[in-house]
Amino acid sequence: MALDQPKEGIAYFQIHYKEKDPEIALYVLLRLIEQEQRWDLWISTYDQAVKERGIKPREALGRSRSEVQEKLIGRTTARDTH
């Protein structure tokens, strides 16, 4: 996936990934983003799926979102202290 162009990469995935259950497709997409450690993109993709597309993620994905948010906060805090 072309995460150097996140909008295009995500759009490509959504068009070409064939999964009937949108929650499973979201899970797979988030795993791909996670491999690249693009936490800001992970959060925005999750939030957009929930708010704009009405996807209801499994409980484990909700917990993952909290963990990713903590990584972002930790990264920001570490950067601010240097």
C-alpha cells in the first residue's frame, strides 16, 4: 500500500479489497497501517470509518485505538521534552 500517499493508498484498498463485512476490511486496513507505524493515519482512518462510514468496530479495535492514541501522546511528549 502506498502510505507515502495515504489518501490514494486507502482509496485503492477500499476499492480493490473484496470483503463483505466492512468491519473486517477496516481491521485489515488498520493492520497494514500499523505495520508502517503510521499512528496518526491509523487514528484518522479508524475515526473516519466510525464517524463517516458508520462502521461498528469490534471491542478489541476500540481498545487498540486507545493504545495507538497513547503511542501518539507518548511520542508527542517525548518530542516536546527534547
